[in-house]
Amino acid sequence: MYSIFDIFKVSLGPSSSHTMGPMIAGKHFRDYLKKKSIDSDVNRIDVKLFGSLAFTGKAHGTDKGIILGLSGYNPENITSKDIKEIILKVKTTNSIKISLNSTIPFYQKENIIFDTKNIPKKHSNTFEIIGYLNNKNIIKKTYYSIGGGFIKIKGERNTFIKTNNSPYEFDSCDNLISICKKNNMNIHEITMKNELINVSKIKLKEKILNIWDTMDECIKNGLKNDGILEGGLNVRRKAPSIYKKLTKIRKIDPLKAMDFVNVYAMAVNEENASGGKVVTAPTNGAAGIIPSVIKYYLEFTKKPTNEGIIRFILTAGTIGILYKKNASISGSEVGCQGEVGVACSMAAGGLVSALGGNNKEIEAAAEIGMEHNLGLTCDPVKGLVQIPCIERNAIGAVKSINAARLSMLTKGNNKIKLDQVIKTMMDTGKDMQEIYKETSKGGLAVNVIEC
């Protein structure tokens, strides 16, 4: 069983699958060399990127992620200052330190290969890390970055997910709702019981609120950091200026809450686009939706509490687990419906839970949140997580609030089940042309003139 902390993880921008995943894989390869005591025998490392990683990896910082991982860093233990210093050092010295005792030549443009000709068979985000030894042997690992910072390794059992014997195992939403009915429990209570296998209740609540604190800090950073985002599109951050306008407006506006939700979501995704620290929710590309909706709960609903935030994150995480188990959260596999669509679904269900809604209303909200994102493509202009990604999070956040409100107004009486819409999303992703799956070869990416 997945944990909600597999869904909500501290990450580096701009992409959980293109930056964070390769970073984790680079660290894994480095650790493997050390474990086998062959780190001192390696005299060269090549990285070959295929599929979506090859087409949009440069704009998504895949090369930087690989370098940081091979240098021994995880997203949790690195600062913005570290990132700049490490990347600069590798570029200026044309070398990389793969262990305490071994520094090898490393030319970023030569040793990281963006292969756009060979199409991967198993997953669009496929890459190989190859180590060459002094004795002429090679060590090669094939990795798949499957979204949300998750990594799989060819030929190996998945070691990146902590497994446990959860008291309430479920494989579908129907299964989950059945368990809830049998035990007279809410969804968040079931998930809390599962999480308590690994941690005390006090510690669990502390971890959940720490996740929110990290999200909130990202919002605050996005509201104060101004300027032009890197990448060549000359996109200026909008969140700081919009926020200043909103805080000065004194007239009564019934839609003012929507304006703040928009700006909070954009603040997070502008931070993500600049390579800042975010929380995958469930991915980097969709990281602004859940924080902005939690902020909406705190600022625009009656009597918000920390317990409400905890219910929100437990429930949203559970919905994310259902998508992870039964579909995909990777834009390069199913398009943006697997990122913004899933985040919208998670936020809608989470908000209903925070507001005290029942399980039926939670399922309906999550279903509505995805149903109206079906077919959403991933077509970033110039391969950057800027256009349409930043504004798309704002629209997704407002849509999730609407889905939650609609669900509670109708008492969750929906014809369509969440399981049905999850399957439909996956089927739609399989039918979607590859040009609309984070390759920047279709849609807005080819119809917008690059600035």
C-alpha cells in the first residue's frame, strides 16, 4: 500500500518526473557504485535520455537533476545555494565527484545524451545511466521516471515504496467505501489507521502539518519573488503584482476569493518554474492546486482548523493513491489530465472532507474534478513548465472548489463512480497521441510563437 507521503513529497522544480525522478535515480546509481565498492574503478559515466525526457528534458532541468543526484543529493537535503554551486562547479571543472574518493571527468553536453531518435517501448520517461570501469566492464541501469518523483528500475523490484501490512488495504474506491461502511469510518480515518502502522498519531499529525507548512512557505515565496522566469519565453511572474492589487482593493466583490485562489496557485507554480522547492501534489507540474485550495479553506470558509487541514491532506492523499494504483500521474504517459486533472480531483475530495462532508460527497467531488479534465493534454511551450502550466493550476484550483461545492449541494448523488472516471482517464491517456504527452511536439507548443 502506498502512503500519503509517497504522494506528498518535498521536490525541486520544475518537474517531478523530469527533474526529481532523474535526481533520485542519479543518487541511486551513485549509491549502487559505493555499495559494490566499485566507485573508485569508474572512470566515466554516460546518461542516455529517451522519449519525453529527450524532447523536453533540457527545459525541464533533467540534466541538472542527474548531476545533483550523481553528486550525492536528494531533494530533501539540498538548498537553492547548493544547486547553483554544484551545477556551476561541474560546468567549470568538467568533472563530477561521484564519491568521497573519486572524481571523474564529466562534460555535461557530451556525457548527457538527449536521444530523440530511439523511441522507448515501456515508458516515455526512460533513461540509462552507464558507468565505465577501468577493467573495461560496464555497469548499466535502466530507469523509468513514472511521475510524482517515483522511479522504477528495469529488472528490479521497486524499492522506492515502503511496504507495510496496512490494516485496511484497498484497490479501488468502491473497495475503500465498502471498508468505510463496514467499519463505520470516514475515508480520512481509514487512511490515518493505515499511516499509524509506521508512526505515532502525534508524529503523523506533525508530519502532515509540516507538509502544509512547506506548501504555505512556497506560496509566500511565490508572492514576493518577482522577475522574468528563465528559459527564453520572457514570462514575467504575475503572482506578486496581482497579490499587491488584491490586498489594496477594498470594494466588496463576491468573487474575490476566486482571485486569491488564482494567485496562490500561480505563486506556487511560478516558484516551481524557477526551480524552487515545492511539494509534489501529486506532481510538480500540478503543485499549486492543493496548496491554494487549502489556503481557500483557511481564509474563506467558516471556522477552519488544523484538524480540517489534516482531514484534507489525508483524504486528498488517499484519492492520489487510487490514481497511482489504477492509472497514472505522469504527464508523459497520460497527458496533463494525469497531473492537473488528478490534483483537481484530490483537492475537490480533500476540501469536502475538511468541510465535514461525508464519503459519498467526497467520492462525487473527486469524480467531478477529474471528469471535466478528461483529455487534457500536456503541450508545454518550448518544453518549459510555464505556458500553459502556471495558469492551468489556477484554473484547476477554482474548478476543484466548484466540484466540492457542487457535490455537497447535490449530496453526492452522482451517476458516475470515481473508479469509472479513473479508468476512463487511463484509457483516454492510452488513446492520446504522443505529441500531446509532454513532448512539446503538438498543441500550444507548436502553435504559439516563441518569444
